[in-house]
Amino acid sequence: MYFGGIDIGSVAAKFLIMDEYGKVVAYVVENTIPDVDLLSMELREKALRQARLRKEDLLCMFSTGYGRHVVSFAEKNLTEIICHATGVHKLFPTVRTIIDIGGQDSKAIRLDDTGRILNFAMNSKCAAGTGRFTEVMSKALGIEFERWGEVVASAGAARTKISNICTIFAESEVISKIMQKVPLNQILAGICESIVARVFETINRMGGVFLDVAFTGGVARNMGIRQILEERIKAPLCIPEIPQSTGALGAAYRARDEYLKSKHIPPVADVRKGTGANK
């Protein structure tokens, strides 16, 4: 038996197929385009080819994300809060706080030991501290996203404070510091601290950090932000091998559980393989 989950984000769309035991057999991602229904069908076809399955092999599929309502072939659509919580809990049962930073927003979710959502909060200030913010900062500094970790590490404890929250004003501030000959690694370390500060504003509105903490979303691939976030939390982060997959994974798990329940099939044990996780 195979089940699907699709997460249509503001920047990227992800489609995942797993079997009844939770083993992921296909995962594809593409940039989000205006024609979401067409995109979702193309993603499904690519995922089916990757898994060597037919359309009829996919017994149930749920959608999530900004474009979840537009996916015409989804049996049900669920909020990204629900699906991220489900996906993370399946990968990391001990996690009590989820920090998710995507292309245009960030969110914090608090879970209990069963994976039930106790509280959540979304970022409140435009694209500040999101994937879009990191793109603008990378361009301003001329430092690729993939190199942030090594550059931030080279700054040590020397970090330049970035005061502006707005992406546009922050970019101007960064350019000004470059003109003042402030070392680029110190500026970048300051940018990472600024992003983490924005994240903690969201976390504090939710009631604070409760260990363990998972870091998901595309920005979780950034080693520089990971480093500063772990310093602030004072604990290692739980990060999936594919950090941006948890929404689609959670949607697939929800599709599986609802299908099995509707057919009066007893729940099965999860293997938690495919989008594996590292702590």
C-alpha cells in the first residue's frame, strides 16, 4: 500500500510517497508556479516514476501548504501546522518544540509527548528571518547560501549587530557595513544572530523553548543559522535529512492513518526510513 503527501509552499512544492510502514519511496521538489494544479499533477507523475508505481497504486493522498486548496486530486487538505507536527513527531518522538523556517514565513509549534499540538505561533514581521531574507543577504554579501556555515564559523565570537528587521532596510544596513570595511564573516554572523532573534520572538509568543527542538524548512539546511540557533538554545537540534520534507511527510502519514481507519485495518508499526533524521 502506498500513500502520498504534497506540500505546496510559497517558494517550493514537495511531493512524497511512502508505504504503509512509513518508508519513503519517492520524494520530488520543484519551484512553485502560479498554476498550482498543473504543478501538483507534474509532481505526482515524477514521484510515481521515481517509485515505479502507477497512479492507482496511490491509495490516498493529502495536501498541505499555501496551495493545498488548489490540489484537485487530494482526498483532503490540512494546515501546514498539523502536517509539520505529524511529520516531525514521526521522525523525532521526543521533540517538544518545532522551529520551521520556509521561503516566506517561519513558525514555532509546541507538542506534547503524543505529538498533539499544544500551541503555535507564526512570524509577525513580513519576510524578515525567512528564506527570502537569506537570499537577499547572500546576494548583498556575495556569499552562497551553502557557504554560510564555514564563513560564520570563521568569525568566532566577533559578530556585527544588524539592527533592522525589514528585509529592505537590513540589506541597506549590510551594504553600509561593507562600505565601512567591516569583515564579511562578522556581518554574516550578525545576520544569523538577527534571524535567530526573530525566531525567538515567535517562540516566546508561543511560551518559550521546550526540549527537544527540531529545526525544519529550507533554511534548516543553512549551517550558519544552525550554529547560532544551537548556541541560543544550548542544546543540539533535531534536523531531518531533508529538512523541507516534513510537511509532505506529515500529510502522507495523515492520509495513511485515515485510509487504514476507513478500511478497518489495524495500525502498523512505522519504520521511519527514507527521509531519515539526524539528531
